[in-house]
Amino acid sequence: MKAAVLTATGFQINEEKIPEYGPDQILVKSSGCGVCEGDVFQYITRMNNPESRQEFIRMGHEGSGIVAETGRNVTGFKPGDKVTALGGDYAEYFVTTPDRLAIVPDSIESSMALGEPIACCMSGARRFGVKMGDRVAIIGAGYMGLTCMQLVKLQGAAETVVFDLLDWRLEKAGSLGADVVINSKDRTPAELLAQLGEFDVAIEATGVQAAIDLGTELLRHHGTLNLVGYHQSGGGIRQIDMKTWNFKALTVINSHVRNEAEKLDAMKAALKLMAQGKLDTNALITNYRFADINQAFQDLKARKEGLYKANLIF
């Protein structure tokens, strides 16, 4: 099989043996594998730091495909099933276990299921605390932010306002149902608050300091700030305005979920919404041939217009 490893000069596609699987495991033939922003961050860090380039790295964790073989103890899955996983990598085959795998509904192409990121959004949404009639600010109009925005609308938000620095992302937010879109470039949080008023819930979906600051400013007393963005830059260190958090009596929620059973349940629920046409992720996915993995990462690094989620097709 073909598998990609990150080297000193980018990804290298090697020929490897199809991985062996045990009696409790499942071998999946990949159809697609999404590219996580966490992988892009690692790619950029590696390319910019020569001292970190010695070891080859296998990456990827957003795999979907077709069951090729099952171990003798496996039940609930059979060869030919369309599946998506909490895992998988940049390779033509991967091995997983039933507790990290879900059947993909017939109406969804296996290559487009991308179960892991939708599981993150759905499990996060179950913690958002959105009530019918709430005003909700979504800070960041990337793949995660716009998926979360759609889920917020399903939860009964009366108004969704999406903030970003790029107009083309805001146009997409509007097409997916955002009530208001705001380019927050060169605008202070205080200015935006004066223009828009207070919000009941803010969803931070960028992983940068400025988004935390904006969410803190926009929330009403006893509002809820959800941290969906993965904070990697600056060693993950952020500053928070505890005085304001205390004064406003904010509820601050880490919307990441590390409980695998909870994520699997969330993934299955999100797949149902996708199959019913209530959640549109296809509009946020751009397909690349697996052979073009380096181009995909370069485009993501460059923030190519129209590119939200790159998906490697096998």
C-alpha cells in the first residue's frame, strides 16, 4: 500500500505492507482522510525548524473508507461496510477497533464522511449551553466554526453572528445560514460590542488569543464562553481577563471531549444529521488526490481562498 510520511522537505509517499490486524480489530481500505489544522500546524512547525526534521512522522486521524477484513472476534461490522473512524492516517489502509468506528449512511459517500471532525463539533455542541432564543456569536468561520454554527441553529438560536478576518469565509457563513457576518479586522472588541450588543453564548473556534478576548467582551453577565479552537501557537499559553470573567460571572467551557465513547456517540449523531440534510459539511470540503498531499498542505498553509477542509482521496 501507499503511505505518506512527513520528512525534512515535505511528505514522501512510500510503499509499505498492508498492516496486520488482530482478532479484535478491523482493517479499513481508505476512501478519504481529512486534514486537521493540528496537522497543518505540525507541518508548518517542522518545515520552519530544521532541528526537528530528523525523524519521519506518520500523520492523519480523520479516516473513512470500506471495511476490508474483520478479526474473528469482531461483531457489527463486515467486509464491504462503509465506515468512518475516530482515527485513520494518510495511507491506503488503516487498522482500527469497533469502538472507534461507525457505519456511514447510504446517502453519504464514505470519502466525505470525515467522522472525527464532525464528532468534535457535535460533542462540543452538546456542551454549548445554547437555549431557544439565544443570541450566539461564532468567532472564526473555518470548518469547525461553520459546522458549529449550523449545529447552534439546530439548537434553537434566535440569531447567529459569525466573525472572521476574511470576507470569503464570511460569504460562506452567510450561504450556510448565518444571520449576520462581521469582518472584525481592525475592530476592537469594545467597538464590536457597542455596535452589536451583548450575546448569550460565544463560541471561540480559532485557537488564538484575540478570539478569547472578543468572546469575553461580547458576552452578557452569566453568559457562556465555549472554547472550541485548539490552542497550539505560543506553546498553547494564553492570557485571560479573570477580572472580567469574575465580574460577569461567565461560564467557561472547554468544549473538547477526550472520552472516546462520548465522541463515538456524537459521531453517529452527526452522521444522522448529515444524512437528513440538516448538517452540510460537503460545502466545506475540497478533495485532493492522495498523490497531491504536499499541494494540499501548501494550500492550507497559504490559506487558499475557498479552502476550509482538505480531504485526501484514495
